[in-house]
Amino acid sequence: MHAPNGQDFHNTCVFKRIEPPSYLEFDHLKEMHFYKALVTFAEVPDGTCLEWTMRFNTPEELAPIRSFIEAANEENLDKLEQICTGRS
């Protein structure tokens, strides 16, 4: 992942479950930023509804990123939407 200022963020994820076309589960293994992601996809009239849940082991693990994680995830999902719809 790359920040707008060019800083690189190295991420490692291990996929635990993949159930096409509706479910992904993976562990995000960045030190001091570990979480389990559960992602569901459901067909809706205008496209796809995506639900993304992040489970942290403790509130303390979430605290350092809580202020920006929602906006960062929205930005990443907006980029994915642009790619999937051919607008990138």
C-alpha cells in the first residue's frame, strides 16, 4: 500500500477462507496492527453490497489506527470500485 506522500506500507495477509463469490476471511499480519477481516459480498439491484468487518484482539490494538482506518478503507474500496467499473 502507498500513501499519498509516497510512503510505502508493507502488508502481509493470509487468507483463511475463500468462498466464491460471497465470502473472504483473512488475517492481516502487520506487527501492532493485527486483525482478522471478514468480508461478504451480496448482489443488489445496482451492483454489489460489500460488508467489511475487522476484528482486533484487544481495544489497545485498534486504538492507534482508529482515527484513520475507516477513511483509509473507504479510499481503498473506492479505488477497487473504479477498477471494477473501468473508471481507473
